[in-house]
Amino acid sequence: MSWPARAESSDGKTSPEELIAAAHATCFAMAFSHALAQAGSPPEQLDLPAAVTFQPGTGITRSALTVSGRVSGMDDAAFREAAEGAKENCPVSQALRGNVELSVDARLQS
């Protein structure tokens, strides 16, 4: 690990911030899938990129989740509400809360 690999050019190496983004996306996906299934609408497909913002001298300032998916029997409002719930309740969100701005942009595909 070197500073340029972390903050400037990764040169194909994974940074700690990328690992946090992957952990957050995975944790959220599991919580979201479970919530959808519990509501009687298991997802057919979910696409879920995550982006973590790293500011040198400050650290990680933001974790932004974007989820789009196909879910039968669910409207857009219910999909967004379930996404917000998963964002609030997944263990990685809980670990980051208070230190990092958390967001989720949820879009139901037709």
C-alpha cells in the first residue's frame, strides 16, 4: 500500500475505501433482499454499485449506494421505502452512521 495507490492512482490495487464500499454494498444487498422477500416480493434482479468518498486529511466522508432492480408486485414507493430501511438497518450502515454521510438512490425497473 502506498499513498499514491490510495489517494491518487490505484494502478490496479484495491484501496481500503473500495473494500468498505464493497462491504457496504454487500451488506445492504443482503438486508434489502431479505426485506423484499419478507414483504412477499423477492427481487428478480438487483444492481447495486456503491461509491465511497475519501478526502485526504479527513478520511471517508460519504458512502453512496445506488440500487436498481426488478421486483414483481411492488410499486416504486414501496421499493424506495424498503431501500431506506435496509440502508438504516444493515450492520455496515450502522457502523458508519455518525461518521460518514450515507445515502441510497433506489429505482424500480419495469
